[in-house]
Amino acid sequence: MQENYDVAIVGAGPAGISAACVLAGKGIKTIVVERGEYPGAKNISGGVLYGHDLAAIIPDFVEKKCPVERNIIESRLWFLSKSGGYSLSFRDRAFYEKQAFNAFTVGRARFDRWFAEQARAKGALVVCSTVVTDLLRDSNNRVIGVTTDRPEGDLKARVVVLADGINSPLAAKTGFRPEPKPSHIALAVKEVIELPEEIINERFNTETGHGVTIEIIGEITQGMDGIAVIYTNKNSLSVCIGANLSDFMESKVKPYEMLEEFKQHPLVAPLIKDGQAKEYMAHWIAEGGYEAIPQLCGDGYLIAGDSGMLFNALHREGSNMAMTSGRFAAETIAEALDKGDFSRKTLAGYVARLQNSYVIKDLKKYRRFNAFRLQHHELFTTLPRLGSFAAQQMLTVDGVPKKEKQKAICKKFRKEISWGSLIRLLWTGWRSVK
């Protein structure tokens, strides 16, 4: 463990392994330090990955037997009240054929192990069951390696990449990233429910190898700023729900109780009927957006993935940003090694790459979105309730004239939210995403 390396990477998630693949592929001596028993040990089944970003690192990932669960051909959006809701979906033949693997589900434990094996095959050393406890620095405070919990476990490196996630104790301890505010984090709970493949195909109107994602907002988060998702795997469904940590702290809602209530919703219950719960976990999600991004580089170090708060909360994109940031970090480090210069000025090329890519451009575009959600809880209370009331009234055939029903709907709306407030809400919402 006392050997010197060109690059030491902390964390064997998508960001860290992406960087390792690119670096090792260039013949750069790279070590990845992972605290889990194996890469993916802290993850359970059920996540969405994006083919474009993975192919930039492993172009032939399909041929290399990437453990894909289902190729996503349809995306659905639900807006739910407590007893009903609206559904919007999009499916296109392109996702079967020329754009296959645009998005796909994986079991993260299996995928992370496979991904790490690709890095090992290129020459990277991946060391597991090892915790990085601090950073090594020289007399000028430049990072020159890491300290681990192993005996004589100091690792010298020309550059260190911090890619150990949103709840990285190292980033906060070193002061390179402040402790995230509760409003910048979501707490999500997830359950993996096992069902036969043919049952999933029938319930989601798809066939073997193809799948559906459902993203859900509304009263299911009990008035908190949150979201739920359902992802189709080969023989299971990943059912997840979460909310902003500041809302959890104020409401005292128990996450597991919210999940159980969500599973009983009339739109959800038929999809998971007779399924067997196999796995359960809770995890943090970085939702601070553009305003919460820390300083991403300095003398001798870079920060990538969730550690850098690189997560698009509106589109639920995180793994793609992690992989892309890891790749950019590796490309920048390769240039720094050629120059023999590992100063912040040289490593700032990493930030420039991010700024010129969709990563920072998307996060900057939605920089107001986090505050918008937190300031407008009617998105998760009043609006879904009123929307369901309106639909229920108009779809109930009971001999009451439609004009009278419309009057009742308008009266209900005026009672709970003024037209001025609704217009301001729509305008503010538009400004947060335009």
C-alpha cells in the first residue's frame, strides 16, 4: 500500500471507475480505493444508466456483457392525489432499434462490479474494504496522496480524485466541500419487489428485454418536496420514494411509512400485487443543483460525481453526470501528467470541460428549480388534489349537467387557490426551468 501512483481515486462508483478506465487505458498508474467489500456492495438492485455516457468510456459495453436488466422504451409521468391521478407517457420505436440502450436499468451491485472489472482489465488496481481517512499534503498544502485505515496505509499520488458520493466524510473533513445543507439533500427509501418476468411484461405492456420507467409527484410525498419512481428490472421492480431532508426534519414523517402508503396507492398496488420484497435500503440524493457545487479542483485534487453535487434533480440524472465528470477528470489529469504540473491552474481544465458540456449547462439552466420546489408545496398538496377532483367530477356520469360540474370545479379552485396565485405559480415554475 506504500507504493507510489500517478492517480489515487477515492470511491468505486460510476465517477471513480469511469476515471480509472480512461486513465488505465492510457497506461497511467491508477489505484481506486473503495470502502465497500466490493464495488457496488453499498448499492442494491435498481437504477437507470445512460448508454451515451457509458459508451464514451466503454464503446462496446453491450458486447462486453454489461449486465443490463431492461432497455427502456417508455417513460411515464404520474401526477397523483391520494386516491387517483393523471398519467402521461411516451414510447417510440426508435428506443427499440437505432436508439436502443439510450437508457436502461441495471442492478447496481452487479453493474458496479462489472464496471470495476473493465477498469482492472485496463490495468487499474481496485482495492476494496479500505477507508480513506484523510488526504496527504506537502509543506505547501498541495494534496499528494491519501491516508487509509490499513497498517502503513499511506498512498502517494500525483493527483487525487474524490468520488466517494454525497455523504463523503472525506470531502467535509478536508474542507474541500462544505457539509451539505438539509435543503440540498433528499432522503430516499427503496424496495426491490420480485415478480416473474412474464408478469412484469404483462403489467407494463412490454416484452422481454424492454422496460418502462415511471416518475411520480403529488400527494404521495405527504406534502413534502419529493418524488417517487418505479423501474422495471428483468425479474423485479425497484420502488422508490423520497423527499427533501429539510421537509422530513420539519414534518417528522417516517420514510418507511411513506413508502408503505405509496405501495397501497390505487395506481401502484396493481403493479406490485403478489410481489415479494427482496431488498430494502435508504440513500441520500444530491439535490442542491448548480448553487451547491463546491470548488471542483485545487492543487493536486479533483472532485467528481455526487461528491461534486453533480445531479440534475428535475430529470433524475446523476449516473450519466458522474460518468462524464469521471471521464473529464481523467482527460484533464492525463494532460497534467504530460506537463508535469498538478496545480489548480492546470487542473482547472476539468472545470472548463464540465462548463462546456451538458453537465454544467443543464445544472445552470435549472439553477432556480430546487428553490422553486421548496417554496411551493402546493405542487404536492393542493394542485394534485384539485386536479383529481376536476377529473372525477367530469368523468362521473350522474345526471348532473356538465355546466354545473364546471361551476363546482371553479368554485373549488377559487376556494383553495386564487387564479392570481395559480398564474404566479405557473410563471415562477416556467422561469425555474426555462
